[in-house]
Amino acid sequence: MTDHLRQKFEDIELTAGHGKVSAFLSVSLGILGIFSALCFLFPSVLTTPELRPFYTQHYQTLYYTLLGGIVLAAGFGTYSAILKQNKYGFYGLCFSVVAAILGCGMIKAPTLPTLPYYAGFDYFVITLIILALVFIPLEGFFAKNKQQKLLRTGWVTDMKYFMLSHIGIQLFSFLTVMPIQYWITHIPNNPIVPYIQAQPIGLQFIELLVVVDFTTYWIHRALHEVDFLWRFHAIHHSTEHMDWLASSRLHIIEVLITRFIATLPIFLLGFHTSAVFAYLIFISFHAIFIHSNVRFRFPYLRWVIATPEFHHWHHSSEKPAIDKNYAAFIPLYDLIFKTMYMPNHLASVYGTVGYKIPNSFTKQFTWPFKKYVNRLKKRFQKSET
């Protein structure tokens, strides 16, 4: 998407009575319908293997749900485009037609071959719907910044990051989790594993929070204090608007580094699979929550567990808040290592200090490398002269 086209879909006020709300619903449902229809067309490649047994059992219900979503998208698009003369409603109508063509006539559940690769289009659609249903109303009723628009500047870029992180789940696992698993399985007679797995799942869950957050605290601090690493992490801080989508803005190099190092103690200590799954679900939801545009203060809890107030100060561009509040979940680490900052008011100004980072997804990917590319160019030019 070009910068010009991206800007058309950003900073839009969804005011009632002008066809904007119906256009937004039409475009959203239309795009989700396209992704869902593709999953029905190519299930062995585009769906997540762990979810396929559920799809086989409830295939017709899911298919008619898809058709219902397409009908709603077309209805909202028709209303917005024809009755309200809104061009975005026309886009939604077009998306719904494409989704209808892709999803037409598929009734019987196919037999899925076993393939060594997949792209989690279904995982992207499911998580997006669930998170949107939770956080859009939550931010609407309890907004910290009431003037911030739902379709604020940068949301398209953040949505691309969200899509990449969910559709590329197998790629990230292949580059981070699988090498660790392979290495750990070749450690003979790890004496820690039987002791850890003999403990109750609830206790293992708490231990996971404590151990992994200690690791991520130092990873996060290194991302700020080591210049080479900071150039990648600066992308995450470049957003000037905090909400649930802002948590997705992570450069792929940062994702690989943090997931690899943070996952290491999980497998090294041998936590039970149930405790690990519970931890991953909880921490994933929590990471989105602490970025969300909500005004909750949690007067006592905020000193025990990282809250939106705590993490918003980490993103603040105000001078006293810079390089503070590194902990992902346990603020005690910041208190111990003297990086805590929690004044009696909420943060309000965000963004990366000292750098002009582009808002384009593609340009953000290449931005961290420009400094080093320019150095190589200068050396090459000097060697020629």
C-alpha cells in the first residue's frame, strides 16, 4: 500500500450519520471475509494444524458464518455507498463481492493432506476478531485519550505488523523455538526438569512469570542501551498513539531476538506444556492490554503487576520517563535496578526521541539498516578515490 493510499484510511473520524461507521464495518467484514474464504479454499496451506480438527467437526457452521459475514459486509457497503454516498462503502462492497466469489459453492469439508508448512490465516482472523471485540469497546468506554480516533494515524501500519506476527507464526517458531527445542533435547539427564515438572501447574505458571520476566527485563534494557539493538526497538517506540494495535509494531529482528532469548529458560528448565500454554495466552493478552488506550490506574496493583499506566510511561517521550519501566510484567525488577518511573499523573506524549522514523511498514523495515548501509557506501566511495 502506497503512502498516499495508506493516508486515505488513516485519521478518519467515525461519526454517525455520514455512512462512515457502516463503511468501516463493510470494509472490515469484507477483508476478513476474503481471508476466511481463502482458508476454505486452501485449508491445508493457510490454516493452523492444531485448529483443523475443530474445523472438520464444525465445517458447515463455520461456512455459513462466513456467508453471513459476507452478506453483512455487502449490506453495510450498499447502505454507505448508495444511500450515504460514501466512497469507503464502495470499497467494502467490492471486498464483499471478492469474498463471495472466493467462498462460493464450498459445502463439503475436504480431506487435508499433511504438509510441512502452513500460513496461519485463520489464526490472524480469529485473534483479530476476538481482540477487536474486547478492546474496541473497552477503549471506547474507558479511553484515557478521548480525542484519539479509532482509525488514528499509523493504524494501517500497525495492522500490517499484527498480520505478519500472526500469519508468520510458523516462520518465527522455525527460527526461534525449534532450534532451542533441538538443542535442549540433546542435553543428557537435565536434573532440573523432573523437579520443575513435579510441581503444581499453578506454581509453574508463577515461576514462568518470574523467571521469563527477569530475562525479558534485561533483553528490553539492552534494546534501549545498545545502539545497534535500539535502532530496531525504536520502531516499536515510533508510534505516537497508544492503543491495543500499537503492541504489534515490532521489527522482525527484534521479534527474533526477544523470542529466542526469552524462550530459552522455558525449555531449559523444562516447564510442563500446560503451564507454558497458560503463560503464553496470559502474557500475550497482557502485552496488548498494557498498550491499550485506557485510563485505569489500579492504585495498589500497579506496584505489583505492570499496568497500562506503567507501560505508557515507558513509551512516553517526556525526558524523565525515557529508558524507564523495562519490565513486561513485574515492576519489582525496575524498582530493584532503579529504572522505575511512576509519577502521580498519566503519560500523554509518545514517540521516539531524536529520530525521524517513517510511518510506512516497508520503510520501517529498512530504516534500522540505513546507518550501516551509508557507512559502507562512504567506505566504498573512499576506496574508489
